[in-house]
Amino acid sequence: MNTLPILYSFRRCPYAMRARMALLVSGTACELREVKLSDKPAELIALSAKATVPVLLTPEGRVIDQSIEIMHWALAQNDPEDWLASVEDPLIAANDGPFKFHLDRYKYPDRHQSDPIEHRSVAVEILQALENRLSAWENLARPARSLVDLAVMPFVRQFANTDRAFFDAEPLPKIQRWLAAHIASPLFETTMTTYPRWGGPDVPPTSFPGICRT
């Protein structure tokens, strides 16, 4: 039995980002195994049929290979900001479904043989719905940040970074402020710390910080 959970991660993956943020805010320390997606270790492939990050192996031997489930698992251990009280499943489903579909075809048109402008336009329509949500509060479900904000934010960040000038010029001032605030937070800055690539089971483990004070 492992003493700590083991997290297979890739720093720039938005799914892995949100898993790491939940682990951090919950104060759940883990062994981090940063991988290269073009050269996945056999240990990762053996644990999960989907063979991509994030994958969490709990001390009890349970394998969790969906990022939202990793977030829920971490917050079930400790939820100091009460994130689970404000879960907005429809917003997360829209992000992980339609928005991610159009984001991929905007960001990677050669890979998908797609019209990036067409898919960008549809993605902006989805962001407009989030813009409207932010009329009530500074975050998507309540005044304080919650699970839905950190589940959605890495994908909005990816959209914004695809063409920053375009994003900054769009009439989405609330989304732009919301994104900037989360990117500048100590939680996200800690999440995006660079770690060395995992060298295998014979190499001393890399500890992922268990507490982020914000």
C-alpha cells in the first residue's frame, strides 16, 4: 500500500490542472509523476485504459482516471472552502462537452480538419452564457470560488491563449476579469509549478505540495 496518493499529471493539460488545484486546496499531499504524453510510461498505461492524464492511484489501491472524480475525491478528504456545496453540473457538462469540442477544433484545426473561425464563434457563444452568469457574482456559482470555477477555468484559459488579442478584444469583460483573477491566484500559481519529468519507480519520488494558503 502506498503512503501517499500517486498522481500522473502533465503540467499543461487542463484536466490535470483542475485535479491538481483540488488536491492543493484540500491539503492532500501526493507523489507527483509528471509524464510526457508522447512517451507515456508503462505504469500509467497499466493503471488506466484511457492512458492519459490525470490518473490518481489512492493509498488503498483505487484508480481514479477522470479529473472531476479526482476533484471530488480530494475534496471528500478535506473541503476547507466548501467547494462541494456549489457544484454546478450543467456548467461543467457544457464545458467538458460542447465547449471542449469547439475549443479543440479552434485550437487544432489541422488535426481536426476544421474551420477554426466557425468553431471559435460557437465557443464565444458558450462563453457569453458564462458572462451572463457573472452578472450576479464575481464567480460562477457564488461570490467565492468553488469547484465549478476551477473545473472550467483551465479550458477558458486555453481558449484565451489560442489568440490572446482576439480574446482580449471580445466584449466579455466579466469573463476576462474572472479569468485574470484566477490565473493570478496563489492557488493557480502553485498548481503551475514546473516539476521534472518522472524518471521511473527507481528514482526518488517528487512530492506535490499538500497545502496552498491563499
